[in-house]
Amino acid sequence: FFFWSIGTRTAALSYRFASVTTYLPKMIASLLTRQRQQFSTRMAMPMRQMSTSSSSSGGGGAGLFQRLSSFLVGAGLSALVSQYYIFEELRVGNMEILRKQREIESRLTQLEK
């Protein structure tokens, strides 16, 4: 991960990474449990009830286009935020390098005198 290399924001990013790694397995386990429960209740239904309940087309949740557009919006926003952090880190790093170069040049001029 490139987040490990960011020096000034390491503590905040490692906290976020730790919280994601803590809660992500719990969310996945909850989702899998819910899917197993739904599958077992559908398997227990008679075929007649299952065909009538699954054929209703209204209010069944998000469609493919909505899910795809949500994914693309999320991916775009995360790309913009990461680009901002990368450029900010480059700007701060360049300023630090220039400051150190000026210090070295001043020491060199003092040694040449």
C-alpha cells in the first residue's frame, strides 16, 4: 500500500487502516450469515410460493445501472482524494528537499570562506 509511505499522515492513515481491518471481517460475516438465512428460508418455501414471490418486479432494491453508477462515483471520489494527498505530499516533500539543499549550500559557502 502506498499509504505506508506517507510520512506526515502515517498515524491517521494507520488508524483508518486498523479500523477497516477490524470491522471488515465482521461486516462480511454478517452479510454471509444473512445470505445463508435467506437461502435457507427460500429453500424451505414450496415452489408455488417461491415463483409468485420472486416474480414481483416492484421495489426489489437497486438495479444494475444504479449499482454501477454508485461504484463509479465512489471510485472517482476515492481517486480524487488520493490524488490530492499524493500531490500534497509531493509539494511538502519538495519544499523540504529545497530547504535542506539551501542549508547545505549555506554550509558549503561558509566552509569555502
